[in-house]
Amino acid sequence: QVQLVESGGGLVQAGGSLNLSCAASENLVRILSMGWHRQAPGKQRELVALILGSGNTNYADSVKGRFAISRDNVKTAVYLQMNSLKPEDTTVYYCAITTLRFGSIRNYWGQGTQVTVSS
């Protein structure tokens, strides 16, 4: 069973930065996308940033210009550099990897890492 292990969350003051990391427990090939999502209590999980197999990226409007997603295909890892953090960025962040594996699309999720931005 593939596991995604996240790290890098924590407490930071508004205007500060954090870098989230997510690594798979085994090397994955035929990756369709790698991304970061977040979910506040009582709200739906939302996409924060996505990097496709082609290398194209997409960002939620609320983080454009502040967050940057990157990947390491050799390590099957994805990163999220978060700058100019705001209190409203406070929530749990989850990484996700979508692959074409054994003839079907497989979605893998991390356990979540807490990001807290103080005002």
C-alpha cells in the first residue's frame, strides 16, 4: 500500500513562510498529477495547487502569487512553498498523487499536516 508522508507544517506569524513536503513510500510512475489540498473544519476540501504530469500548474485564486508547487519525480515527492502567509491560510493541508497504476487511476492521500498562521 502506497503511503504519502507529509512534513513541514507548523505555526508561523502572518507574512511568514512555510515549505510543505510530501514523499511517497515507493517510486511511482505514470503520475497524472500531484497536488495540495486543504480543508477547514466544517468546509469542503479545496484544491490549493496542482502540478500535472506535463509540468503545467494550477493554483487557487486565493494563493496565486504567494504559493508555489514543485516536484521531484525521482523521489516521487511534491512540495508547496508558501509565502506571505495569512491567518485565513490556517487549516490542515493534504497532499495527493494520482497515478495510472495496474490499468486504473489510483488516488493516494497524505495524512494531513496542520498549518497555523497567527495574526
